[in-house]
Amino acid sequence: MTTQINTSLELGDIQAAALMPRPNPYAGAYVAVRIDDRQAGRELLRRLIPLLEPVSSFDPGRPVSLGVGLSFAGLEALNVPAESLATFPPEFQQGMAARADYIGDVGENAPENWEAPLGSKDVHLVVAALARDTSLMETLVRLAEEAVRDLPGISPIWQLDVHVPPDGREQFGFKDSISEPAVEGTGILGSNPHEAPLKAGEFVLGYEDENGDLPPIPQPEVLGRNGTYVAFRKLHQRVAAFRTYLRQNATGDASEEWLAAKFVGRWPSGAPLALAPDKDDPELGADPERNNAFMYGDDPRGLKCPVGAHARRMNARDAVITGEVRLHRMIRRGTNFGPSLPPGVLEDDGADRGLLFAFVGARLDRQFEFVQRQWVNDGKFIGAPAERDPLIGVQDGGQFTVPRRPIRRRLQGLPDFVVNRGGEYCFMPGLRALRWLADLDT
């Protein structure tokens, strides 16, 4: 058993991309590579390491961010010893595609429908490059590409260009990435002053978590400590279908914008229903000091924000639900891909558009998989077993309830507004771990 001595966060060893806020607005790219030669793979790591920053030296004013993660197949391709590979959790060893049925990736979301090479054993290493503008992003991607150049055993196999516009809105038209937790010991402030900072062990391996435990970490300790896990998913958004459903179901005083806000839990500006239940408040939505400063305890029936709304499902805050909320908190990174559908258009133009979602946390099973399986694709925890997340759940003609006085409104026949086009589980090592991986067999 490993003895844990240092309990203070080693911010100089944690990849900044795991914890630090991103540039905003920004452009960026996710690039996946296959490693066919382990020596070339190790050389690639040696070239990438100087491009990475730790949390301790990250400057929020610096307009770039770069992160590196490895799949289990990627660790195998680097010839990490079998005894070390066996210490990774089973869900990471199996990968996202193998866990599809368990987490609800069925039907159109099933791996056989994923975009190649996602879901295959060819995705070995993923680089996420983000910058404040397109020219800087291109410079950053070029640096990453130069790291791959002249390495015949390395093949770039997938790239997705991403961006966040100046208004911070995702493809359905709602301001995104507002709610983020504070991580104890980092000095990074959370966006909700009513939420106490979470233990570092919820997000970084090697530290105490919310249960007061030191979760098992991959061995040797130099490999596991200060690392974290990332689940990324390419989520195609059916914007025209979303708008059409709103148009068909908005009646009387229930306008399309009002109904959409009930689905999301916020107004398009980012103003939360918990603070602005009747109409949008753009001034509130634009104020980072106020737009996430709320809880749900005073709204148990969901008269202000439906208990089944997307934002409330993903983070129930102080609401009484099945499952301790703080044990399932996640750092979430969402970024757009593809062109926006022009306002008012109800016909699908065939463009590939959506959200590249990334989860960061120390426990794939207790955080990402639990939320995906229980809170997104099951309604039992809110007392509505027939309902799923109205935005990202697998619907199969599902329903959604809007509590109202004197009579609630129940919408039927929800289509799937979001379809998963593929993803993977990655391990984001600490900087020492990356150097250890780069120096294997030397």
C-alpha cells in the first residue's frame, strides 16, 4: 500500500488544462493520434511536454491553453508495464464504447453509429489546443503538428475544430459553461458563492476526496499522482428539430423562449430560472457575480425551475434528490463545433454542428458515468421515472413536465435533440508522469 505523505496540492505538477479556466471567447482544436511505434510515441511526449503549463505558472491573461491525455489503448501502445495497466479502474481500461449500454449510449447513440475512428482502439493520444483567436489557435495547433512531424510511427487520425463565440452561447442559443465548482487548495474560485469548495481528490488523483478517502491511484505513484480522467464526447445538436418542437408546442402565454428556458433551466442570456422565473434578464445573465449565485432548496416543486430541467439535473445543488450531489460534481468543458444555424430557420441544412463535451474528474464511475446513467437517462431520482434529460437524454418519444399552478403542463413525444457521435475516456497525467512515460525503457 502506498503511503500518502504530501497532502498539499502539487500545483507545479498538474496540467493547467485540467483545472484552469479557458480563454473566452476562443477557437481551438481537438486532435487524436495513433501510436504505431512506442519509441516514436515517447518522443512525441518529449516534444509535447515543453508546450504544457502547470497550474502553478498558468497565467489567465495568457491567451492559450494546451492539454494532453492518453487512452488505455494509448498507454498500451507506449508499452506501459502490465502490472501498472492493471491498476487503472476497469471503466477506463474498457473505454467508452465498451460501456455504451451501461451509460445509455443506445440506438442512434450506439458505438456502431459513431464517427470513425471514435470508439475504436486507434485513438491513443488526444491533444486539446485552445486560444483566444483563430490565428493564435492555428499557431498552437501548428506547434502540436510540428511535434508529430518526422515521427513515422505517429499518425494524426482525427481532428475537430471548436470555438466559443463572444456571447458564450452554444448551438441551441443558450449561454453555456456558467456553473463550475471551486477546487480546494487551488485558489480557483467557483462560480457559485453558496457552494463550498470541493476536496481536491474529487478532481485530482492522490488527494483526499469528499468522503475523506484517498482513492486508489494508478501505480507506480509517479504515474498516477496529480493525474485526472477526461471523458470527451462529440454531441451533434439537432437545432432545427429543437426549434420545430418549440414552435409546435408553444401555446398561449407559453412562448417558445419560455418553453426552451424550462427545458434548459436558464434563459438564453444565461439568467437562471431560479432567479428570473418569469422572463429573461440579460443584465443578470451577463453578471458572473450573480448568474450562478443560487440554490434550489426554496423551489422543491420546480415552480421556478422544473426539477427535470437540464441544468438542474446536471447539478441539483441543495435540492433533495437520490444521490449526494457533491459526490457527483464534475468539471465540465463545453465548446461548439460547426456553423450556427441562422436564427429562425426551421429546416435542417445538413451541417455537422454541436458541442464537444469534456468531463474532468478523478472518478469516471462515480462522476461522469453516474450522472450520465442516472441523472441524464433516468428520472427515478426526481420522482419521474418516465422522464429523461429533455436536452441530452435518449428520449424514444419521451415526456417532460413543467410544474405550474393550478395545472402542470406535460409535454409528450420528445425527439432526441442531441446525438452522441463518439468519444473516449482519457487519462491526463501530471507532468512528472508524462516524463516518466517518455523515459520508459531508457
